[in-house]
Amino acid sequence: MNFLNNLDRRWIFLAMALCVGVPILVIGLTGYTFPETPTPLAEAFFDEVDVAGEAKGRRANVLLAFDFDPASAGELNPMAVSLVHQCAQKGHRMYFISLWPVGPQMIMDAVNKVIKVHYPEMVYGEDYVNLGFKAGNEQVIKVMGVDLTTEFRTDVEGTTLSQIPMMSGITNLEDFDLIAEISAGYPGSKEWVLYASTQFNIPLVSGMTGVQAPQLYPYFPNQLKGLLGAIKGAAEYEYLVNQWVRLDKLTGILEQAGLPPGEAGPLAAEFAASPDQVSTWTVSAAASTLSPEAKAALIEAATEPIPGEYLEGQRRMGPQLFAHLLMVFLIILGNVIFFAQRRRGGGS
Amino acid sequence: MQILTRLIPLLITGIAGLVMIVSAFIPYTSEWGKIAGQFFNILAAFAFVLGGGNLLKVHLKKISDQGAGWGYSGVVLVCFLVTLFVGLFKIGTYPNPSYPDVHFSGETQGTGSGFWWAYEYVFKPLTATMFSILAFYVASAAFRAFRAKNFEAILLLGTAFIILLGSVSAGVFLTDWIPNAGPFGDLRLENLRIYIMQVFNTAGTRAIMIGIALGIASTSLKIMLGIDRSFLGSGD
Amino acid sequence: MPRIELRNPLAWILGALFAAFACSTSAPASAPPQPPTELSARDKPWDGGGVIFLEWTASTTPLDQLQGYEVLARELGVTAAELADQTERAADAAAERETESLLEGEGIAPEDADQQARLEVRADPVAVPVEQPEWKSIAIVPAGQTDYEATGLEKDRSYEFAIRAIGADKSLSAPSASSPPVVPEAAWFNLSKLPLLVALVLISAAVLVFVVLARGGMVMKIRTIAGLKAVDEAVGRATEMGRSILYINGIQDMDDLQTVAGVTVLGRVAKTAAEYDAKIEVPTSRSLVMTASRETVHASYFSAGRPDAYNPDLIYYVTDEQFGFVAYVSGMMTREKPAACFYMGSFFAESLILAETGNSVGAIQIAGTANPSQLPFFVAACDYTLIGEEFFAASAYLSGQPDQLGSLKGQDVGKILAGLFILVGVVLATIQAISGSTGLEEAVRFLKDVILGS
Amino acid sequence: MSAQTPINPDSVNVILATDCGSTTTKAIMIERVDGVYRQTHRGEAPTTVEEPFANVTVGVINALTEIQEVSGRRLIDDDGVIIRPASGDEGCDIYISTSSAGGGLQMMVAGVVREMTAASAKRAALGAGAIVMDTIAANDRRRPHEQIQRIRELRPDMVLISGGTDGGDTKKVTEIAELIAPAKPRPRFGKSYELPIIFAGNTDARPEIDRVFGSGGFDLKITDNLRPSLEREHLGPARDMIHDVFLEHVMAHAPGYDTLMSITDAPIMPTPGAVGDILQTIARGRGINAVGVDIGGATTDVFSVFDGTFNRTVSANLGMSYSISNVCAEATMPSILRWVHIDMNERELRNRVKNKMIRPTTIPQSLEALIFEQAVAREALRLAYLQHKEFATTLKGVQQQRTVGDTFSQESGGETIVDNMKLDLLVASGGVLSHAPRMHQTAMLLIDAFEPEGITELAKDSIFMMPHLGVLSSVHPRAAMEVFERDCLIYLGTCVAPKGSGKPGRPCFSWSLDSGARGSGELAFGEITVVELGEDETAELEAKPARGFDLGAGPGKTVSRTVRGGTVGLILDARGRELSLPEDPEHCRQAVSGVIDAVDLYPEAVPPGEGSAD
């Protein structure tokens, strides 16, 4: 008891290191992740990205602001990757900017992981553009509300905006259908809410670090249409995106194979729900008319493993789980010591 | 009253403050506030030079004094100068595709450049390491501080458990038996966590924020009017 | 198509009607809807500019065949600045073309080519084709609506508007006759911010009134703030232990009011340190903060009667980089083991790293911040924490000057005001929710959108 | 040196003890009667430190001779030597003494930070029974030349220097030493005598201190740091060192003390130190918290033991004769007069105050004078207790280990440890308290000045023998305890006073004694009553406070306890705590009259003619 009372904090550090390190190793080796149940917040985030541009009946222009740095990348990168993943699969036009000096690196990281590898058909300047970092914090947002080109004259590589095809027709924030923001502090979610979403009435969704989240919950669902907090939010969103991407791919294959849109959707949902019964689909009534190539593509799409970079969030929930359990245990232990001591103290 | 050290700074403070307020209400003057902000940015940019100079001075002095830990100062200086050199002279950058022969057309932080390399392989891991220390400190702080000493502490303790468990799969696992759609669905840990965050936490945060906002307003006013001059070094 | 057994004439008629209806709805887009008419556009008065209010008469096409209206706008005329901008862009483009032709056609070295091209372009300026403004869709409004507030326009430029009706099958009508040009001017006062101005005036007046009252001799009481009372204790501890005092002003620049408040408290801590002859070390993460801190500490040493003991080298700049700064400070803490640590200012993720390190080296720690997300960390790891407004009250508390204390009293008036508004709002919204009264709904909406929205 | 032969406690039958005060030397004799130790006889004689005798032993022998005469037991032989050991009806087994003659032990203390090491040094000195003349600290807001000036003016018996934790500051503590060394404070006694300096600071600073004081003129003693870390105070070694130096140097140079020291069986102690020791012995022995007060002509000493921590303060300017003017100035006349229920002429009162200053030994001749003097005493005691509370604190400069429960109540270090609710025993001694014509008056003085909360026993020191017992407790604790309980203390009774406040007339608490067999009742807020409960009697009290009032078990919670009677009885005080008197003088007078009637404080009317004696 005396040992516990004067517990050297290094023992706690060691326990924490084990609780985080061992799951990382195990997950790294086995690839097993814990199941996620998305909360309404994550669902709202997903839906908002999903429907962007529909109101105006056009391919959506999405402004992606990556306001974080390597320090918080562990928490926020999975969100950023999933966000780009969803936008790319959906076919949104992506405009990346950052109010943090090291943000462009984070943008590049996500672009390299998602677009370059999985969507090589997307063209820089037509489907996505990296406008880079702009100093000036919320002032930049304010100015962008009026005229984007005063702050951003070139993209990150120095190409003037007039030479970038997808920049035509973009003059200010109002030309975007959605602002999606990943934030690690100031300037970040709060500034976007104050100076973009409330001022110009543009839908805003935001992912942020766990520390920031409590401050921004009040803005949901009015000023913030969707909110992802910490790695938990990232994992939920990632799960949603992965599910939807698979479904979307299946639907695409079915539609391409000639199924009417009204039938392809439900069927794809059915397939996506039970990928292990893949052999029975091909003989099921609805799919029986498919060509062998389409069937092969279908099986491929339904059973192909999700690439690792799309599972980062869910994988990080493992260490998170054990770390939290350790914290709960430590708090209980601390109190056991406290009460044992108090009883002893009270007795004397 | 000393003109240079008191009157002029106070005048600048007062006028800049007034401009900021006026520009919020009178659209004609809205540019003025922006200009005031730009002035600050320019000053802050100059301050970088000041900061760099001070850094050099402090660490050179430490090295010349050879006091305890002067080796660290040496490391700081070497890193500072190397980074400055790599960045200023764009070491290892790839030129802009439009001007393939002009070395200086390259982006300082472009992939593959020296600056990028330092960023990617030195700065990024170091920063991430510092940040991850938090996990250890949170644990030790929680172990020490979360004692059910009184009623408030018990409330906080309970909340901590809900939030901790609710944000990992353990929470889902523990209260899986409550049907999500049923009348008690909100009692599932993961839902309870969001409820606490949205309602109690929000209410508390707002109360604190109102106090802070009023504090900021009144402090600003005091500073603008010169009632509080302590930041100019004229304490009590 | 539903099957209807036709038994009597009435059914026949109904059937015919239904069939006609069904046909009309399922018919392909043979006829686009009629455009709306009588479009009027006027500047929204008493605003900050950039807003035009549009009204029109609904399309003659029946409501159920309309999906909505598309609002179109185009900007007329080009400002001088924009013209210059366009000229520059055109010149750039021309120079680029010229360079390429020089490079490829005449084999001139790239450096010279660029130079030469620019010279040539300057000699023979490009005529800028003034771009004909295009109609842009700015919004889609539901079918029942016949007015729209166009926002986000550039003030002091003229605009034209037109409306198109959208049919149920997404077919578009011809645009309505465009509105006369209208300029979204800024009024001299932005009326929508009136509630904010009223609040500002009320709170400022309250602060000023109490400052004047305090100067007139009204006694102001302030509750004990343990964290500030403990300043002497912390400095004393450093003195007895022969160790230094560490003071961190947050990691934001001087434009953050928290930093200013932090510098204020520093003045007091430095004065105590000067009196006790303790060493105070102030690493800063911004060089402007360093300068301000030096001024303050110098003045404190002066007023404590020990200007000789002031050493500016102990107040120094480390780095702007958040975690670089944290790494330096926590390293310094573990090496030098300060006896007292003060964290006064704006903090982010570093709060707990600093506070836990300080705790582990056995320092008395006093923190003050208005970043609510960092408060829990400070509360758990520090001896004393100034929570939010306490931090801003520190300057008044420490100086004890009546006019400073008066400003705190003024703040209380603001709090009462805020409390009153919350009460009124909650009561109204509750009654509205129970009774469902539309009048009250209007009142609640006014509170939420107009007063809070300003 | 003293003749300290090992004493076998069981064979001790007769004990003699003297206390050499500045004016009188008081002697008592303790004998074993039927197996228990009782104080049996006492004697008194003028102290003979001053010329013409200039030998303290003369007074001691005189006092003992008085006992010899009263008791009929032969104590002094023909050579004027105390006969030891006892045999038959001759001699005694133990002889011990305390001393405060010549102003007692006067010290100057120094430390680095006034609230930290300097405060610890002061606590050590006060605890050892010294009068602290001044405290020098780095932050006492005096310029160095002012400090030097002050040090020169003082003529202490010794200096205690502390400062720095072990491994901590050396610079400041050396600086302090460098202020004291050149100032060369001169000792009170003896020209050839080197001023003792006790250093109880940072161990690392010892070589420096050695160097500073090594140049001569000082007798440097080094002992353990009394603040090895800021979290811990370690006063024992410093206190022992003070006692040693007191004997070796101070006593050795006072007239006749060398002889006195050689005949005592235990080291001579400074009187207040002995009082502190007996209070600590009692508190430890009975497991209680106790406060003792000794109000004198010039100073008031307050001693307290809370949870085993002993504290002593000397309020140098609060006394009933030499310092009475200062009491009036500090407390202000209206504060004093609020305790007076009859009409008094303020001008006449001022004259009375000055008269008391000029003729310190006069005692009140009229009821009016008595009432006034007791009003002054209430304020003097109140102020002294206030000073004590401020001084008796937890350590300052300690790192607090916060938990989430402290979020809303961040208590700071240096809070007072004096808690009236936890107080169990309040002991009074000193002229105005001991010599009050009625015990009721003593009890009410204590209650009004100290405002005990909950259930508190009140007692007074019958013939001021606490100093004797204090020394005795170091050689024979059992005897000391027994005499303390049986003869030293006169129990006045028990005060029952709930904490809280309410509207006058509203119920405050209800009570019953021995389940109502010995009375029961209910008190409204503002009332006070006395229930007879004789000396050596006890009863079971059950008291139920109304909502918002606290008797120690928490607000509104019933308390059951065995209470002890006394010469006054059980005082049930429903006036609330903090005790507040009405602001308006007329209402105040009515309220005080009510209390005086209820307690029957001044039963006789003023005999005409006696009131204007002077």
C-alpha cells in the first residue's frame, strides 16, 4: 500500500506505454479492428458531404481546409484521409487550403495517400487543387468571403489561379457548396464557424481534436452541420465512408452491367451487407443476368480488403481502448488507495 | 508623463481600439480595422528578426560562459543556422516546372527539398513525440487528481468514467443490451457521452465563456482608456 | 397505374380527371414553365453593404408543376482595381507566350528569354478584352417563395438580376426580364448590428460608471482569489529553495488579450521577486511578448527599488513553434527544477505537459487561462488556477486601485444583463414550445436571429 | 551544573517547585497522598534578582521557608540548603524551578522569507518560551541599514538564524548573517559574554555562516535545519538548543542562577516554555485540543495545541496594566464599551485607563471599575487570540496536491489551524481572569473573548502552577498530570454553543441532561442560560441544534456527549457564532444586560461610597 501511495509516475508511464504499444503491435500484425457504431454526429458529417452540391444540382465544389500540423496528425489524419476518400469517390471538386503553415504538408500527405493511389484518374487543376497556406488566421477567412483571389493568387506550386481550370467561377466562399474543415486549434473550427458558416450561410462540417470538441458541440447542428471529435469520430466516419464506398462501387458495377438504377442500389446494399455469401449472389435471381466479367468484378469489389490507410482511424481505436481502460483502472486504484488511507488516518 | 513611453503607446492603443470598434458598426470604415490588423502583422514579421537575434545572443552567451548545459545551446545554434541556410538558399529544391533551369524558382518546402526533408524526418517525428507525451501525463494526472473527496469530485469522477468508456468500444460492449431505439437508448454509454458533452458540458462552457467575454470586454475598455497600463510596465 | 373499376358515371368523371392529371404529370418536358415577371431589386437599407433584396411575381405555371426558382445575377462594370488586375494577368500570359516562342524559336537562354519577353510585352501592351459579365446562378429558392435576399455581393458595384422558373422535371424557363441595375450599397451604419451596439454601450457604460463611482470613493469589495494570494508564497518558496521562478506568458502574441493579462500579472510577480531577490526566468514564444515582458519586469524592478538586479537576459525568446517551445521549457524545468511556475496566458495542448512536468519537479504552480479546454488540465496539475474571468480580474485584484476594481463591478452588470436575457429567452421559448403560439415564435426567432445573430 | 541524579518515579513522595517571576517567586509543594499526587502547600516571596540581594536563590529559599512554616515539614537545613531526599517529615525528593525573572528569555530571530523560515524560527523561539523582540527577514520591507540599526538597538539574550531549505538558498541566509555580524548586537547580561548565535538553517550554508561569525565576538552554535524542506518543519533540535544556550549562557550570567541551577533536579526552564509543555502533555495525554491563555500586565500569552501541533504567541502590547492604553487604542473605545451595560462617562474612563498605567498593581475598587476592566480584558483577549490565529497556521510555501474535488474551493496554504469547533479545553490564567470576584465572570470573559464553538470545557489555573507542572512533566509526567487535573485546574464548567446565525427569537437548539432527569429545555437564538452542574459532576448531554446550526456533528445534527460540571455549571449559549452584538449602542446595551442577568454576572449592586474610592 505504501508503494502504491508513493507510486513513481514512471510505473504509470510504463503501463501506458504497454497499453498503447501492445495493441499497436497486435493490430499491426493481425489487422483486426474493433467494430464501430457511428453516432449521429458522424452520420451528419457523412451525409452533409454526401449531399453537397445536390441543392444546386451540380458537381459540388468543396473547400477542404486542413488546419492542423504533424503534432495532431495522429488524431486528425485518418479524418482527413476519409474525407478526401469520400469526396473523391463522390466526384466532388476539391479545393484544399490551410491556415496553418505546415498544413500544405498535411494536404499533400492526404492527396498522396488517397488521390494519387486510388483515384489516379483525377486530374490536378480540374478535380482538385492545392491552394496552400495563407497567413493571417481568421482574417483570411473574412477576406475569402468577399474575394478569394486577393488572398490566393497562385496555387501551392506557384501556378496563377487563372490558369487552373477548376478555379473559373470561383470568386468567393459563396461559390462553394460545402466547407469541410479539419482543425487542431486556432485558427480552426471556431473561426470557420464565426467567419464563414454564420456570415455566409455555407454548410460547414468540421473534424477536430478531442480537446477542442467540447467547445464546438454547441454549434451542432446549426452552424456546424457535422462534427467529428478526436479519433473516435474519425473511426466512426471512416467506417461510414468505407461502407459507403464499397456500396457505391457495387452499385456502379451493377449499373454498368445494365441493371436499372432503382434495382442496382438495393441489390448492392444486400451484397455489401453479406460479403461472405458472395458465392450465392452470383446465382441469385437478380444477379443471374449479369455477365461473367461483371460477376467477377462484383466479387472482387465486395471482398477486396480495405486498404490500410482507410483503416487507420479504426486501428487507432485499439490502443485508445486499452489506454482508456488503463485510465479507468488508475482512477479506481487511486481512489482505493485514497479511501484506505483515509480509513487508517481516521482511525488514529 | 513621459511622452515616448507612456503617452504615445496609450494613444496608439486607444485609437487602434476605437477604430476596431467603429469598423464593426460603420460599414464605411470596415477597411480601417483590416488595416490596423495588417499593421500588427507587419510588426509581428519584424519581430521574427528580433526573435532570431535574441535566440542567437542568448545561446552564444551561454556557450561563451560555458555554464551548465552549454552543449545544448550549441545544438540549438547549429540547428538554427543549418535550417536557416537550407531554407534561405533553397537547398535541394526542385525548380518550378515552368522554369526548369532556375534553381530559385523551386518551392522552399516542396517534396524532396532539404527543408522538406528536415520537416518530414526531423520536425514531424519530434512534434508528434512531444504531443504523444500527453497520453502519459494524462494518465499520471488522472491517477493523482481523481479522488472522490467530496460530492463534486464524485460527480466529476462518474462523468469521467462515462466519457472514457463511451468513447471506445468498451462502452458499446458494456451497454449493448440496451436497445438503441427503445426508451432507454439514450442511456447507452456512447449516447450518454454525447449527451453529457452536448448538454452539461455546453452549459458549463457557455457560462465560463460569458464570464470570459465580459472579462475581455472590460479589460479591453480599461486598456483603451488607459486605466490599466500595467502591460506598459507601469504596474501598481 | 391503379386499376379502377368503373361502375357509375361519377366514377367515370373522376377517372377522366385522374387520367388527365396523371398524363399532365407524367408527360415529358414538352413545355418549360413560364418565367416569373415583374422582378424588382433594391438595396437592403441600413446594412453593411453587399445585400440586395429581390421580389418577383410568381410564374403563371401552376405551383405543383414548379420545383422552384433559380436566381441569376451578373455584375456590371469593372472597377479600376479589377481592370488593372486583368491587364496584369493578360500581360503575364502574353509574356509567357512570348518567352516560350523565344525559347523554342530563337534558342535564347531561359534567363534572358524571360527578361526579353517582358520588355517586349511592355513595349507593346496587350489590349485587355473586357470580359463580358456572365449570368451566374446564385441560389435556388422553393416554388412558393417570391422573394430572395442576395448576400455576399461586392458593395459599390452594380448588379443585374434575373429569375428562372424550374419545372418539376428540372426544365428551365426563359429568364425573366432582368432587373434594373442596382448597387448593394453600405449604409453609414449597419443596423443589423444595433443590438450588439446596445449591449456594447450598456456594458461599457456600466464599467465606466463604476470606475467613476470608485474614483469618487465608493468602496469596492472583491472576493479572495486564492491563486493571486499565493503569489507571495510561490515567490517565497523560490527564495527559500534558492531556485528560480518560471513564468510563461502563454504561446500567443501580444494581440491576444490573454497575453496582455499575463504580462500584467508578470509585473506583479516580478515586483515580488525583486523584493525577495529571487530569480525570475521568462522564456517566451513570441519576440513581441519578450519585449513587452522586459519592459514590464524592468519597471517592476525599478519600482521595487532594485533596478540593479534586473537582468534582461533572463527574459528571452525561444521559438514560435508550439512543441519546440514546450520541449525547451519542460527540458529546462527538469534540469533547473524551478521552485515556482506561473502559466498565465493562452495555452493549448502544451498545458498539461508543462503543468505535469512542473508538478513532478515539485514546484508550486499557479495557472491562469481563458481557454476553457485547457482549464481541466491546469486544475488537475497546478496548485492554483485562475479560471477564465478571474484571470482578467487579476490586474484589478493585484493593483487594488479603485478604478480597476470599479471595472469589475461594471462587468457584473454585464453578467446580470446576460443572465436576464437567458432567463427571458428560456421562459419565452418554453412557453412557446408549450402553447405553440406563433406570436411567441416570432419573438423567440427575433431573440435568436436578430439579437444574438448580430 | 544541575544535580541531576536519576530519579525513580515510584519512590518520589515530595516535590518542591518554584517559579521565579519578575516580582514574586512562587513555590509549591506536591506530596503523594493515598497514592496520588496532590499539591498541598504553597509559599511566596519577593524575587531577589535585583540589588540589594542580586541573588535569586535568596527569594527561592524565602518562598520555600514559607512552605516549611505552613506545612510544618522541614525543607531547608541550617546551611540554607534544600534537604534531599525526603525522609520522614523532612526534605523533598525533587526540586525544580522555572524562571522568567529579569524579563525572561529575550531573543531575536532571523530567516529568509518572513512567512516561511523566519516564521519557523519565530515558532521555535516562542515555543521554547522566549520573547521574540524582532524578526529579521529578507522581505520584511526594511532597507539593510534600517535592519542593522534595529539589530544594534536590541539587546537580545541570543539570536536564532534560520533560512533556506537543505540544499536550498545560501546566498540570502549568508546576507542575513552578514547584517547581524557587523551590527554586533550586545547581550543583556555580562560584558565579557559572547552573544550566542544559533544557526538552524540550510546545512549547505554552514561553512559560510562559520566564516561570517568566526571573526569573534559571537558564540556560534549550529543545529539541524528547522525547515529541512518547505513541506516539513523540524523545531525540536532548535528548541533544545535554545534551552541549552539559555542555561549555559543566559542563566549563568544572571545573578545567583549558577547556584540555583546547581540545586535543581531538572534544567531550569523559561516560564512560558514550561506552560507550553504542560499544555502539550495534557493535550497528548487526553487526546484533546486545548488552548491556554495567560493575561498579564504587559503581555498576553496564548498557547494552543491542535492535532498535536503546539503554538505559542506573545502579544507584547496586550496587557491589563502597562499595556492597557494600547489595548484601548487597538480595540477602540466603542469596541470595549459594547461589553458594558451601564452608562459610563468616556472621559472618566480614559482617566481610569491612565491611572491603571501609572499604578499597575491597583485592583478595581467599584463594580463599575470591575465591569470596565473586564470589558477591556475581553478585548485584550480577543485581540491576542486573533493574533494567535494568524500565527498558528499550516506551513506556507508548500506544494499543494490538488484533486478534482478542489476545483471550486482552492484553499491556499498558511490557513490557521486554530478551529474553535475542534477546541475541547480552554484554560485561563493571569490576574484579571484568576482574580475575578466570581467564577461566572471568568467563564463569560473566556466565552466572549474566545467564542468557543460546539462543546468546550472551561477551566482556570487556580494558583498559576502550570509553569511548575510543566517542568515536572519532564521529570515525572504522572505526578504532573495528576496534580494538573486535581489541583491545578478549577473547572468552571462546559460551554455549549452552536455555530451559525439566525434571527433573535427563532429556535436555536434544544437540550436535555441525563435524558431530562436533570433538566431539559430549548433555547431561542440570542439567549444564554446556566444550568447547575457541580464540580466533579458529569452528565449526559443531548443537544439538537436547529437547522443551520452546528454543534460539531454537522448542521442540524444531534450531539450526545458526557459533559463536565464546574463551579459555574453548564453554560448554554445560543447567541450564535460568530458572536455579534447589535451595532446600535442602545440595542447592544440591552442585549448585554440580558446576558448579564441571565448568567447573574454582577449580582450585588454597587455599594455607595465604595465606587469613588480614588
